[in-house]
Amino acid sequence: MVKSTTLSYILLLSLLLISLTYISVAEKPPLDQKNITKIQAPADRVTPDQIKVYPNQIVLNVKGASWASFTPTHSMNPVLDEHTNALEVKPQSPLDIHLGDIIAYTSNDGVIIHRVIEINSDAQGTYYIVKGDNNDIADPLKVRFTDIQGVVVAVIY
């Protein structure tokens, strides 16, 4: 009788676990592919031969680079925040800007650092649609090449 009761409990527990597993899987909503944001990686701008690692220092041979720091807006978290430092270069032509690049551009609100998510053109020429990685929507303007101050080429944490 003890064996039968133990077997009954094991069977009952097994059925309960199977039921709970089925319920937890069945209650998960289907993955909505439209709501998944894919972030394009920036273009490679620093080649391995431009990076020299020595025991006491690291040298990045990037011509025209300038130091960049960031304000605590949280729009580019977790990639960039107020504790992050970076190197930027001034692009020479609109062809130097690629999807996924993180650019610094001038707007009425000051200098904004966001990622390029679209590249298009209109009667005025090439423009870029940009968005903070942590923002729900793109910035509400067309960024022109003349507005771009720099492209992030290295992030230093």
C-alpha cells in the first residue's frame, strides 16, 4: 500500500509539473517581431594596424580625432553615458556616414549624439534620420551633413 501511495504522489506531482509548464508556456504572448528594435553596428573606422598596445600605454593612430564626453541624458544608454569617453573624427563627405554610426550633430537644443538609423535624400541633398538607442522614436528632424560635427570612432569605458 505504501508503494502504491508513493507512486500515486509521484504521478500526481508529475502531472502538476507538466500542467504548470504548459500553462506558463501557453500564457506567454507571441513574440511581436515589429516591436523588436535592431540596432545596426557602426562602420569600422579604426583598423588593427592603427592600434598599438605596449606594456605601459595604448596608442590609437587616428588622424583628426578629438576627445568627446557626454551629458547624462540617458538617450544612448547603455552604450554611452556621462561616465563614457570617446574619440570622434570629422567626416569629410556625406559618404563617410553609414547606417549604425553614432554621430554628434548640432541642433537648436545643442549638440546631440545619436545613432544613424536611416539615410535618405531629397531636393536639398542627403539627410540622416537619427535616434537615441534608449529613445522610443527617432529625432524629429532631418540631420544634414553640414550639421554633423563628428562620428564616434572609439568608446572608452
